[in-house]
Amino acid sequence: MTSVLVVDDDAPLGRALARELRANGYDSLPVSGYEEAMQRLSEQRYDVLLTDLRMGDKDGLDLILAIADSFPATRPILMSAYATARDSERAKELGAVRVLCKPFETSEMLQAVERAVESSRGFVGSVHGLSLIDMLQMFHYAQRSLSMHVLGGAPAAVHLRNGEIIHATIGTVEGEAALTQILGLPAGSLQTSPLGNVTQTITREFQLLMLDLLRRIDEQQRGLPGREDEQNADGPARQSAEPGMDAFTPHPVAVGEARPTLELDPERQREPGLLSDACRRTAAALDGDVVCAVIDLEHARLLGHFATRGDPWVRSEALAKATLELFRDAPLHGIGRLFADGHWDGERGQPLRRVEVTLLGGLFLARATRQGRRVMALLLGRDADVRTARSQLDAVFPLVEALAP
């Protein structure tokens, strides 16, 4: 049972808070000040410390500082009716999980205690520079159960159970429609809380769900019809990935210029990620030997990889290097002058949009993003079905474009 030490020199209030905690399943004891709190902590381990700020000679900040050195496993929560902005900032610097402003609701206290308990198994704090997709991916692989709230606009939240998204809301919209809107938000702040009792409105597996919703967002941003619209149009569905369909800025290497070396960071790039998952799911849909790689052409980096046989890292690295050479080789781009119709600029030619090469032992397929910054490449065994490979590449490619810088 989770234990909570309540410290408040207002004895009746301390006893009332302890009763509320016990009524909600916690083992709780009230004490009146700094010295008694330190004595109790030395006698018994407490999971959470709920302390008032002002308590005589030594206040709640002194107590939080003391337990950080002597009882680091105890997670502190500060409560006060008089805390200044500086007091709150200082409390968090010292490790306080939350600062509760008196008077507060019982639900606020219980949520703060639960968050403190969760932080005892990890870290609590604020981060910047991570996208919403990064956070969802992290919680998915950690198999976390929590609610992630998006702050700053209409009330929005994404709820996960064991790493799978089960519900999403934004305003009055729910389910996958809400998740699509949330994923399309340009920026915001995130806050997590324990997963409550929510109704499940999303049932699809995480990676398939993310791939499909990111594809929809990409089509909306580009003004393209969705798959349903394409199927209902006259004639066969339009192939959005026809060679030469979209213009983009190439990055060819001039004759005599040193070609970039592929940047390899095995420790970082062996970690799972959405782009590696895209490669993995592409390979799973194809028969036989498959190697897949996603390459950043601009910075010569391997962003995602997978192989069904042999050493996945070695084979993906080799494919990435070959793809980098192919898409940045100036002579190949010079072939574009044949299609320039008198508008070739004499240096860059027409960029490569898609490449298909039949090899002695199989097939090589690759497709570049519209800006020419990323390429997804497949190396397939000789028994591979070309149509299936093309379709699978096109199905996952919106994710590569959506995650492009």
C-alpha cells in the first residue's frame, strides 16, 4: 500500500487530509512540523511527502531539501495558501512533483499523490523540442497507461492503455477524428496524468493507426483526395506516386565534388522508431528477402531500417549507402536534360523522383519525398511481387513525408 506522510502545523487540517487519503486506499499519517516529519521518515519509509510551506522555523522547502539528501525515494508535494511564484519554482527545482494551492479539491490532492507515485518509478519534469508523435511513440514503446493533455487551445487529450491509443478528444470530437485533429496541431504544451475511466473509441493497433492518420493529414495538407474519393472517381484510382508527379528541390553532387559520408550512430539508430516501424511493416507485407532503409539525403543520415534476413544493421547500412550514391550522383541527374523540353538549367537537370532497377538477384525500388530530402528504398529478392512492393511503398510513404523536416 502506498504510504503518505502529511506535514502541516494546522493539526485539524492535517488529520482531515490523512483521513481523505486513507479513505482512498493510502496509508497516511499526519505530523505537525519539520522535526517530527524527519523523525517519522527515519523510522519508516514513506512513498510520498505532502507538506505545507509555512511551519515555523523550518518550512516546507527546508523539508523537501532535507529529504532529497536523506530520503531520496520519498517524492514530495508542496501545499500552501501563500506560495509565491518563486516559492513554486524553488519547490520544483528541489524535486517537488506538484505545488497545490490551498484550498484545493480532494481530487487535486489524489491526482498529485498518484503522479508522485508514478514519478518514483521514473522522472517527472518538463521537456521541449519533442513533437507529439515523438511523445506518443515513446509512451507506446514503454507500454504506458496514461492520459496526455494538449494545452493552449480547445480541450484535447489522448489516452493510452499499455501503450495503445484507446481514446482521443478535442472539443466535442472523439475517437480517430479527434486524434487526426490533434496530430495536425502545429504546436502546444503537453501534460500527462494517470489514466482514468475512459470509454474506448479507438481499437486499431498503434502503428497501423498512426500510419493511416498521418497519410490522411498529408493528403489534406497537399489538397489531395483521400482513398475513398479516389476509389469513387471515374476510372481506376489515381496513382499518387507516379514518377515526375511532384516537383522538389534535388541535392545532386557536382562533378568532382566530394560525396557525403553516411552518418552512422549505431546506438541511436538501433532504437525503435516510427520510420523503422514503417520499414518493418513494409517487409512484413512482402514475401521473401527484404531490406528497407529511409535515408536523409540532405544530411546523409540513416533514419530508419529493417531487414528480414542476415544482420539487419549491416544490410540496411549497405542499402542506404548505395541509395545515397544513386540519388546524389550528378551524372544520373544529368539524364533529366532529355526530358527538360528546353528548360534544363545546364547544371542540375531533372531530379530523381522514383527509381526501379531490376537486378540479377532481385529488385531495387526507391522513392523520394517532394522536397528531395528523404528517400525510402527497398531491396527485394527475385521472387518478389513488383506490384505488391510498389503498393506497399506507396502506402507507408506518407509517413516518411509527414516526418520530414
